[in-house]
Amino acid sequence: MSTTVTVTGMTCGCCADKVRAEVGRVAGVTEIEIDVPSGVVTARGVENRAAVTGAVIAAGYEVTA
């Protein structure tokens, strides 16, 4: 099980680190994959889109899809 969202505003590894830290706090997340150029973030171990979206927003970025 996993949740995938598309994030705008991530432009570098530092941005990805911020998103990774916040998404990593979501209960149940076991692994996080981030592709900076496409903005795709996949959180494995959880199927809670609202929680993952909230974490991305808490990191200072927007979810577009």
C-alpha cells in the first residue's frame, strides 16, 4: 500500500529533505520516494492521502495532484 502525490515548488535536494522529514512523521510510513524533477512523492506503508498532503503542506509546499 502506498500514497502518491505531486508536489510543486521542490527544486532541489534540500526541498526534498524538508518534504521527506514531514512525510516521515505520518503514522505508518515505512519508506519515502521523492523525484524532485517531476515533483512526485510516494509514501509507502500508508494509504492516507489527507495525512500525506498535510505533511507536504506543513513542509511549505503545495500538492497539485
